[in-house]
Amino acid sequence: MIDVFYFYHMPVAVLGLGKSGLATCKALMESDAEVWAWDDNEDSRQRAREEGIPLVDLYTCNWKELTTLVLSPGIPLHHPEPHPVVNLAKAADVEIVCDIELLARAQRDASYIGITGTNGKSTTTALIGHIMQLSGREADIGGNLGPAALTLDPMEEGGSYVLEMSSYQLDLTVSITWDIAVLLNISADHLDRHGGMDGYVAAKRQIFHRQTDPKSAIIGIDDKHCEAIYEDLADVGDQVVVPISGEKRIHGGVYVVNGVLVDDMDGQEVPVTDLKEIPSLQGRHNWQNAAAAYAACRRAGVEGRVIMACLQSYPGLVHRQEPVEVVDGVAFVNDSKATNGAAAAKALACYDDIYWIAGGRPKDGGIDGLGDYFPRIRQAFLVGEAALGFGQVLDGKVPFTISGTVDKAVEQAFDQAKKDKAAKPVVLLSPACASWDQFKSFEDRGDLFKETVEALPGEHLDPMEAADAFRAGDGNPDGETA
């Protein structure tokens, strides 16, 4: 737990009592601060009471006594309109921050590596953390991924916090100047919370605020918004700017072509490794993630050959295109985190002979935009509330079975894959749906998938023992290489 010593005997308001909010309250209490905690949800307030956290109604309290409001990033700060408590804090000239700001003020000797972007933040954060730790560096991973910031270990000089940063968190973190800041990509998302695309782009760009040489900006250039930011920063030249790409050659940066990661940071175009050989880094979206992680870790002082070795052992994130096992030559991939069509598309683009398990509670758009990937699908096995509707979309285009449940779908897909004798059969759970019709969470859905796979009869191989079974396309719908 982080000691937030600078709030000793001071009242601090905390709004939002989810994971990070509760952790913030506990850190403040252990630091002998006076906690004024609140949540609009009664169940959340009851959980706080049960854990001994003092509650104060922030709608009626005396704001003149406060200097700081620690706000859950999920609560609106600006758009579509500020939360009423936010307005009260602003009227009283009380600063509004999140838990990561408290971490930065308490751990001033540590280095900070921040990762943001619309997609790929979690994988890139985990991959950087994996490389830093495996190469012998003191590093801890958190932020929008994993443990709440104030539950991380304290860091002495030389240690690094590797933090996934959402646009909401960047709005609430004012004092960090990131030693290494990574911006992967920007596409339309959360626009209601930022007043439109311009506001969203501006929020993401904050990760580079106040950077000067030798601090580093690692920027993906595979979309127009990030490419424009790269060009702006490179022209000004305040910090070290390194471009990265998952699809094209880029001078002075790190890029991937035909699956091969290339380091041109020193102008030498050194091939590093073939990412197609790594089961956990399949697809062009993961190639961009790997390029960003490589560039960030090189700027952190890790040698290229060491990074290469660490990439080979990266296990991947749980439930995010997670290689599970190969059973009797059939590969199984758990992508339960793919809760909409756009997320499922990334996994469908990565394999050729797919036995697709899809369905759950449908979201707007369903799978209507996935037609380009249908030629890759040998058969679909549909589950949950979306099964009949998905069947109507697939009818006449992709053979499908109404399986009903995930465990039954696994067994049916396994039997069909063995019967078809495809070259590289992959049973892919990438539901394109929420899980709440049959599960408490996408994690529960993915866990059931893995448990069912582990119980299948046959010869079981670890993904690293059978990496070739997971190797296929590059992330293009048509399967062509870059």
C-alpha cells in the first residue's frame, strides 16, 4: 500500500467506491488522513461501511474544509455534463484528481511509463511489464489494468511504474511527466465524455505534456490522428520521438512487415524476431503492440537482444486472444474479452480454419460488419441470447450450429474440427457479445471455456510446445501480408 503522507490529518473527499476508490480510501486511512467517502449507489456505500470506511454525504458537506476530491475516472468530469459533486468541488476551488495522481505525488523517485490509445493498451502495458521484470528491472504494473494504483509496491530510485492510462485518467492526472509515454492509436470512442473527437484526441495527447529530452514519446502512426500528433512533436523536437507501426516501414522507429519486427531506432533496420512464431502476439493489432513495447523498453535501457528473448516467453493476457492448449492437433483460443463485433474481428483476422464460438447478450450492430471474415470460418457454434439472431446473419454464408452453452459449443467444435481434418484448426471463443445472459462476467465465460478444453479427451500440448498451430494470418480480412 502506498503511503500518501502528504494528506496526514487532512480531510480528503473520495467519490466512487469501486476497486480504485476503496483502495484509495484504505491508503488514505493508513496514512492517517481523514476520509470523506461517498458513492451514489447504496450497495457500494454498504460495502464501504462493512470495510470500516467513513461515509460523508458530499452533496451536503462543507466544501470549505477540503482541498482535494479523488474522483473515480468513470464519473463525468466535463461531458456530457459534470457530475453534481464535481460542480460543488469546482465551485469551492477544490482540486479534482484520481488515484494515479496520488501515487505520483507519493513516489517521486520512481520512473513512469504510461500507455494509452483506443485499442491495445492492456496488452502493451502487460508486455512492457513482462519485459522489464524478466530483464531484471524493478517494475510494477497497474493503472487501468490490474491492481489499483495505491495498492502497488513503493518504488525506490531506478524502479518503474508501468501504467495503462485511459483518457479519463489522463484528465485527472496533472503532475506526472512521463519518462516514457506511449500512444498506440486513436479511433472514435467515448466521444460523449470528451465533447467530440477533438476533445478525445486532446485528452490522449496529454500523455506527452511537459516532456523534454531525454524523456520519450512512442507514437503509433497507423492512423491519421496519431500520425498528426507524431509530426507535430517531431517538428518541435522537445522530447525523443519514436514512431512505431504494425504494418509499414518507418525510418527511425520500430515497425513490423510480414510479421517480422524491425528495429530502426539507430538507422540500422535490424530484424528482431518473427512475431508469427509467438502464439500470444498473433495479428497486426498485436504487432503494433509489440513494436510499441520494444521501443519503450529500449528507451528504458533494455538491450534489443534481451527484449527479443522476453517477447518469446510472453504468455498473453487472460481472456484476450489467449492461447489455451492444443488438443489432438486442434488449437483453442480464449478471446472472451471480445464483447462486440469490432473486438471479435481482430481475432477472426488472425486464423484461417476457424471454428467460431459466438453469442451471449447481443450489442448494437451485432456481427453485421464481419462479413469479410466469414471465408475464414469453417463453422460457427452459437450460444446464449444472440444465437438465433446470429444464425440469421450467417445463414447461407457460414455453416452454424445452435449450441446453446459454451461448454457444449467447445465439445461440438472439437468434434467437427477433428472430422474436417483442416490444416490448422482453431476453436476460437470470440463471442462479439456481453456475457451477462449466462455469466457474471466475461472472465467467468472464459474460465468455463478453458475448463472445458482442459477436460477434453486426447493429447494436450502447451501453446509454446505447439506454436505453429496458432500461426496464421496477419490481421488483414483477406489474409494478405503487409
